[in-house]
Amino acid sequence: MKRIMLFFLTIIGLLCNANGATLINDTEVEYGITEIIKPIAKAANIPENRLKIYIINDDSFNAFVRGGEDVFIYTGLLKQIKSPNALRAVVAHELGHTIGGHMIQIADKMQAEMMRTMIIQALGIGLMVAGGNPSAGAGVLAGSAGVAQQSMLSFSRDEERMADDLAVDLMVKANEDPNGLIEVFQQMHDIQGAFETRINPNRINHPLTSERLNNAKTKIGKLKNTPKKSKNQIAKEKTNYDILRAKLIGYLDTDKTVLTLYPYKDKSDAAIYARAIANMRAGNLGTAKTGIQTLIKRHPKSPYFYEMLGDIEYQYGHYDDSVDAYKQSLTLSNNAPQIETALAVVLAERNKSGDKEHAGELCRRVILNEPSPLAYWILARVSDSATSDWAMAEFYKMNKDEKNAKKYAKLARKKAKKGSPEYIKSGDILKK
């Protein structure tokens, strides 16, 4: 059986989907980003542990917040934003939209503009029916959509200015340096400044980056005091953030890009991590293992370096060593469903005495905390007939395959005891 890479995409093959975009599921990255933006969430009055991070595998320089507690961040932004404080500023801006009630206001504005457009269109039709100049009525009809569009674009630009303003307030309230917003706008200006000189500022839904940069500088310049951290705090945060970025770049970019950004002369943790990941992806397991062992010696209490060691040993076919590494990773981490899932995969494949039972326990724990298709798939492999069929039904349900979900739910209902969890849950699938 061909071995699969587990690691941080536990897995990118059994994907979640948000508006058609691929989500990356990784404990280390999600936890790290949550820690970075936790002060901003607290300042925005979001209850602890309610904030949920989603990483979208897309090279766009973008992020957005949905429902006030779900933060979606694009890998393109994470790979390009170079400091944790700048990332905080991005999230502060997005939460500014939520605090300002902009989503509701946009919906109300759209409804108002639709009504306005209908009235203008009715006027145009009236002119034509009344026997006046037909071209006059046609002109009103053609212009109605344009009027609404311009109104919405203007409204959107105003909302962005308000969100920028609120982002500064949130950063200060969180006791974080608001200059992170200037850093973001400066980077955006460097990326797209030349392009913006050739566009009409009234035809876009954001203010020009140069305007936003100047507005942020003006507002921050008027503050009597801006929060400051010690150099040691800043350096520690930067080191941790660099590790997250290195992991994403190592997994998502080409070997050439990785070595350009992290040449072998670079002996930093981030560089060793990125190169080790790139080598593992390329099948250079010996080099990858040497790199990750170096990091484990430097940071023996990091669960994620042991997690990667487990990945490497699994690909070698060293199941015992892989199990030991994953267990050490779980010992050092708190709630880590993705690592538990990876361990369950190896146990199911090793299949020593007690392995299937242990894998099943891990999968059930994962399903309670953070259900995933892979957890259901492994549970199906290591369980008895009725549980296996129910788990496969849930697997197909999560993958939006209704036909196979109901097929296995029917099989589970025939085999499971009436009133058992598998019987009841299979029935729920059949009802939908």
C-alpha cells in the first residue's frame, strides 16, 4: 500500500470547502495564529476560545471575518506579511468591519440601491410608454445600474476607511503597536502602488492604498502614546511567526522557491524547518530527518517537530518509531485532533495487538472535538461491521456524496442494534 504524507495537511486530500476554496487544516499554524491575534479578539470582546481560524490555500493577499468569530486568512497573505504585529493589524481591520456592523449596513444599502434602481428604471419605462423621446427612456434605463454601482462603491470605500480607523483603536485597546497597520499598507503600496496610479479611484471598492497609508500615519501620529513591547518580546514573537511562515512555504511552494528564500547558509530555525519540509516532500527523507532532529535538539519541548518526525518515520515505513514520535508530540501538545488522527493512521496500518482499539479510541475522540472525513475513514477500517458502515456513511456525508452516504447508512441500520448510536445516527443520515 502506497504510503501517504500525513503532516500538516491531515489532509489536503480530504478537503474542507469554503466558497469553493481549499482550506488547510494544521494544528501548529492555527494555534500559532490564534495566539498572535488573541489580544485583538479580546479587545473586540470576542469570548475566549470562540475565535476560529481558517487558512485558505490561495496566493491572494487577503483575509476576511465571517460572523465576527470566524477569521479566514489566505496563505498568500501569511507568506507575504512578515511580522506578527502586521498580521494582527490585518485582523483588527477585518474585526473593525464586524464592530462597525458593516455587513448589515451593506445588506441594507444594497436593498436600498435595488429599490432606487427599480424606481429609476420605472421612470425610464414611463418615458418610453408616454410617447416621449425613446432614446431618453433608454438612457435612463442604461444609467440606473451605473448609479447604483457608483453608490455602492462609494459606500464600500467609506466602510473601509471606518474599518481602518477602528483597527487603530483595537490595536491600542489590545496594547499592541498600531504601526502594524502602517507596515501592512506600506507593503500593499509596494506591491500595487504602480498599478494604482493608472486606475480611477472612484471605480474601486477600496480607497487607494496611498490614501489609507496616509490616513493611518495621520491618526497614529496624533496618539499621545503608542503601546510598545520589549525587544525580547518582539524577537520571540517574530521567531515563532517565522516558523509558521516557513512551514507554509515549505509545504506549498516549489523547492526552488524554498531554497531561494531559505538558502543552506541560513541556519535559523525557520530556514531549517522550511528546507526539511521541502526535502520530505521531495522524498529526501534522510536530509529531512537530519534537519528536524536538529530542531528537536534545539527545542525538545516543541510538539510539532516531533509531529514531523512521525511523518518522516511513517514514510520510511518505521511504524514503531513513527508511533513513538506522534505519542511524544501528543504528550507535549494539548488538544491536537490532527496529530491524534495521524497516529490513528499509523496504528491502523501497523496493526499490532491493541493497535486497532487504540486507533478507534483516537478517532472517536477526534470526531467529538473536530470531526474530519479522515477520522471517519480510519474508524471504518478498525471497527466491526455496523460501526464500520456507519463511519463510512459519515465519511461520504462529510464529502457531500449523498448517494454513498445513504447506501452505507442503510447497511449500518441493518446490522446495528436498534437504539444504538450507530443505528440512530444512520437514521439521521437517511432522513436528510
